Amino acid sequence: GEGKGFTGIKAGEDRPGTLHWTCLDGLTGRVHSESRIKLTSSVAQILPLYGSHHHHGHVAGECRQTAAIMHGDDTVSVVPDTDRSAEVLEEAVASAKGGN
């Protein structure tokens, strides 16, 4: 069967002002993808996001899980920084507003 994924986020651990994002296979520990993202503001909150059934993870190194990063300056970014993750965030916002 397909293994469960795990997304790890570590802010500032590598160097101040960076966020290290890693997507791992929960069964094997294999790294699907990872990146370091420059932060322009502190991380206030991390919100896990899960896309609908039509979003397929692990395609082209993508992870099933994504996360919205709420910054101290009231801006929002998403990890991984991909078009698919942006779509998942848009779905979550629409769902929260009662839309589809």
C-alpha cells in the first residue's frame, strides 16, 4: 500500500530567517522533496492543509501535505511553494467561507 507522508518544518534552525521544509515517506523515511525558504517575518502559526481527492501527492516530488504559514506581519505563505499548494490553500479558504 501507499505510505503515509510526513511534512517537517523547522524555522530558523539552519540559519536565522530561513524555514527548512521536508516531505518524508512515513514508512521508509525516504525524502520526497525539501527546500529552504527565506522568511521576511517571524512564523506566528503553521496550519496543516490537506487537498481534495483530485490533488495527487508525490507526483514530480510533491508532497500530499501542504501547510499555510501565518507570519507575524499578517502575511501568509504556503509550503511547498508550488502551484498545487496554492490551489490547496485556495480550496481551504473557499471551504471556510462556505463555498466550493
